[in-house]
Amino acid sequence: MKEETIKSPLKAFMKQRRMGLNDFIQKIANNSYACKHPEVQSILKISQPQEPELMNANPSPPPSPSQQINLGPSSNPHAKPSDFHFLKVIGKGSFGKVLLARHKAEEVFYAVKVLQKKAILKKKEEKHIMSERNVLLKNVKHPFLVGLHFSFQTADKLYFVLDYINGGELFYHLQRERCFLEPRARFYAAEIASALGYLHSLNIVYRDLKPENILLDSQGHIVLTDFGLCKENIEHNGTTSTFCGTPEYLAPEVLHKQPYDRTVDWWCLGAVLYEMLYGLPPFYSRNTAEMYDNILNKPLQLKPNITNSARNLLEGLLQKDRTKRLGAKDDFMEIKNHVFFSIINWDDLINKKITPPFNPNVSGPSDLRHFDPEFTEEPVPNSTGRSPDSILITASVKEAAEAFLGFSYAPPMDSFL
């Protein structure tokens, strides 16, 4: 009976997490508590489906010059979709898919993220996409952040050519094992903290840490991916106030619509560590409004099956007052020096000299055992050069092209040496 009590909310949680953004929006639309937030209301407003004739009758204006992000001419003008063999779908998002691809000339495997420009423009998300591209350009020096090899675009699509990581999402492994033992959770938390600390050193706040965005590489090391919600140029003690993130991991200050800073990432680290140890995020409820209320008002409850150092770390990271949260004063140094991580040699960690506690045991690039069959069994699109007719949009291809000036990128030749 006890096991069923545990499994029931867990199954519901996993199902809800796979339902996707549209179903989530429909759910919060019916929650008066969540809908009190003005930015939630604006999200709901732009997310409502519109009738095609209405969309045509009221076309969106083209992006203004201030919305057009021009980072200079493409440094890789010759890259094109036909350079790749697209082999499998390995992920899906709001604006496109992630495909396993082999470069025909190099015979190297990549994860290629293909995004529909028109869908991005329809949701007014071009700034997030360009922010993701900008952050990816800065990730080349850190072992626990996914690397961008180059980016390019066609008239209607954007392409991120990324490191191919096939050890599986942390979410996938948590789904299978329910929770991790403390040494394994500590190893993952240390590598995640190291990556967040590096982003903070570049004045970047990640803002969307969750198990779906944490991958394992073929050896079992952490790789953070998906930088669409990163906020750039947040100086030490600087703040921002955009309402964004994933419901289970939203910090209290984000829900309160108060200014927040890089400590929002340490809250999310606490939420992910809690989930690794207990199987569900802290304050979780199937009812989104109740979960928000729990995050804001319910005291943190910790079961006695973890060490005192883990308990102390969770209490520090999941402190509702961000000014008292662990990391509020010295950022990553406070996390690094916490007693929970006292057995971690941080130099060995950053140099990948610590053997991961779990080996995904993948046989090679074609080994997709750790990807969800929901993705891999989906047919690969026949053409990556044409948008599906089902996407209803109001901007022209020309407008889409102009909105993403400067997206294309290729690293300087000496970075390949």
C-alpha cells in the first residue's frame, strides 16, 4: 500500500511533465490563483488558438528595426541542410525538433536543433532564441555545458549544430529509477553547480534548470542544454523580473513577480537535488495553483532518510527569502564550500577525473537506448527545408529572415586546433 502511495503521484507527475506546454497552459487558464499574475495572463492571451480567418484579417505587424537582431554577416554562409544525413528524431520542443544527424563530409555525428522561424515569430520568442544562440557561443570552455559547433539558417528555419549527447536526460533516468542514492545525487549536483557557477561568471542566469535540460554524456557526466530562457548581462547583485521558467521549479520571488537575481538558479539546484533524492520536486502538487501556493507559503518538509549535510544544503538552497538563500553572498563559492560537497575535489571534477557513479554503457552514436521512444519512433521529416503546412502564421518568409539577421555562426579556425 505504501509503495502504491508513492507510485501514484509519481506516475501522475511523469504524465503531467510529458503533457507539454499547451496542456499546461489550458490547466493554468482554469486556475484563478495563477491567472492573477499579469504576465501569466499575457502568456495565456498569446497562446490561445485563433481561427485562421481571424489571423488573416488581423495580421501581425512585421518586426520593427529595434526587434531585428543583427550580429553581423554570417561567418558560415555555405552551411546548408543538405550537408547532413538526418537519421532520427531525438527531441521535440515548442518550435521544432532535435535530430541526430551525420555530417556527410566530416562523417561526424551532431545533434541538430531545427526551429521554425515563423512559429517563433508568432509567439514573439525571437529574443529568447537569439539569447540561446549567444549563450551557446560562450559555452566552449566548460565541460558540463553543451557546445555549439556552428549555426546557420534557411529562409524559414534556424539550425543549431550541437554536441551529440546520448547518455539520456536526467529526467529519463529518474523516471526509470524513481530516485538516486545520495553519492550519485551529490556527483550530479556538483557538476550542475559547476556549470551554473561558470554561467554566472559570464553574468548569465540560466533560469530553467530541470531534469529534462540536464543530459548525461556517454561516460555519465552532466551536460546542461537548452539555453532559451537564459538572461544575459546580469551583473553581480543585478536583477531581472521576467515571469518564466517551469512550474515545478519556479522560485518564490519569480511567482511574487519581484526582481530576482542569480540566486534563482540556486533555488532550482535545490529543487533538482530534492527531486533526485525523493523522486518528486519539493512543494509538488498535481494542482498547479496549489503547488504555487506551496512554493510561496508551505514550509520545506524533509524526510529523515538523508544525511544532515544534505538536509542543511536543501534548507539553504530552498530558502524562500532569496537574500538569505545559500549563494546570495558569494554565489558558487558558497555552494562549493558547503559540507555536503566536502568530499568533492573540484579540480578533479572540472577535469572529469572523477568516475561517474553511473555509466550509460552506450555502444556508439547509433545507440539510442536512453532516448524516449516517443521521439525516436517518430518518422524523420522528409525535408528539412520546408515548413509543415499545419503551422498557421502571419509573418512572411522575408520578415522571418530579417528577424534573425546574424544568427549564423562558425567558430574561428584556430578553435578547431
